[in-house]
Amino acid sequence: MELKKLKTVLNSQQRQWVGNGFFVHGIVRPTKDLQKHISPFLLMDYASPKKFTSTEKPRGVGMHPHRGFETVTLSYQGEVEHRDSSGGGGVIKPGDVQWMTAGRGIVHDEFHSHNFSQQGGQFEMVQLWVNLPKKEKMTAPKYQGYSKKQIPNLILGQSGNLRLIAGKYKDQHGPFFTFTPINMYDLSTRQEEEVSFRFKNGSNTLLLIRRGSLSWEKATYDKKNVLVFEQEGEIINLKLSRDFEGLILNGEPINEPVVAHGPFVMNTQVEISQAIADYQAGKMGQL
Ligand code: MN
């Protein structure tokens, strides 16, 4: 079986505010060159650890729409409270994952929870945008939320853990439903570990480093880097440092045109114009 090679390493030292609650490294974006190598993933925003002071008025992002894809929110520190027009909602606490399918259209808001806002403290989160294939872009909105306890926590190497969020690892399955084949693992170690993953030939694989470092051939990569692997090959061997934490995303690429405009991701410009018109006409619902 062939080893996968490293395609590129992405990072973004600069941070930008999303609303007033999320100070993120916009590490992954669906640019023309990159799109093919990250699909079905579109975007990754990493809110690296940041301390927030206590406040009565929760910080976050007010009401906005989405159509044509899914947002996945993983909390590591702090809490996010979410409401959407399909009736989905809840508080995403550390270790919890929320998977929102915008499909034909949703309106939502995303704020720090009341509890976290009042107490203040460290905040760390990842938000992913996952594309939908053409035939599912207008699917009914859907909401999946699983708590830390509901996500299988498996053994990785000698001292590590693998949280199986979606897809398969060995003979186990993650709880989240996905429209296209996706594997999503949260990794952590205590000691140095040499680990190996096997993914389908032709699939795309990304790895975000949140803590610690990993060695790949002669190079070492540390936090806030995303490694993007080649589609060819099946095996990824990694040497992880002690106290490593990272997120692996793997998925079968959706080989369809991507036209992204703000909160909408469709296949054509005409569909984007329709999305804007439908949102303005109130067809994506309200809170
Ligand atoms: Mn949103």
C-alpha cells in the first residue's frame, strides 16, 4: 500500500474577528488552487486559545443565513450557544460537536453561552464548512449535536486518544451522519507516538495541529499549521510529540464546480443570485 505524500502546509498567523466573539485564524479557504485538494471541506476557521473577560452581553455573531453546505462547530474551551430557524440549537461545551446542515437555507446566530460570558475565561474552537453535493444542496435543514460523552473515545498508540466524530476508525463508527464519505478524528497524546492511518486512495486529508508538534520526513510542524496531503496513496504515518492535540479531516472529494459567495456555497452564479433573492424574501426562515 502506498504512502500518501504531503501536498502543502497552510497556516495563517493573522487573526480576524468573526462578529465580536470569534478571533480566528482563517487557515483553510476554498481558493481555486486548493479547492480540489480539500473538498468536501471548504473552510476552516480556528479560534486559537484566547482569554475573554466577563461580560453580561454575550459576544458572538448575530443572525445570518447559509445555503448549500454544512457548518461543523467543535468546542475545545468555552461554550457556544446557537439557535437556528429550523428549530435546532443548544450549547456546545468543551468536547461537544455540532453539525448543522444548512441545505436549502437556514438563518442562525452563534454567541458565547450566557454562562461562559458571565464567567469569562479561555475560549478555543474550530468551525468547518463542509460542502454538499449538487443533489443535496437543497436538502431540508438538519441539526445534529453530540456531547463529549456521546463521541467514542478510542485508544491511539500507547498513550493517546482518538475521538471518533464521524466515519470509521478500525471497526468503529462515529455518531454523525454525513452526506458524502467523511472521517473526522480528534487526536491527543500524552507521550510521543508513532501512529498510522489508512484512508481511501483518491480521498483528501487535512490535519490541523492545535498543540504540540509532529514530524513528517525531515520537517517538524507545530500548532496552527494545517497539513494537506496528496489524494494518491492510502497510508499516513505520523510521529506526534507528547501532549499533541490535532484534528484529522478526510473525505471523498466532490468533483463539482464551487461558487462561494459570503454565506452561500452553490455550483453556479445563477444559484447564488437565487440564494440572495430567497434570503431577502425571507424564505430561509427566521429566529
Ligand atoms: Mn454561521
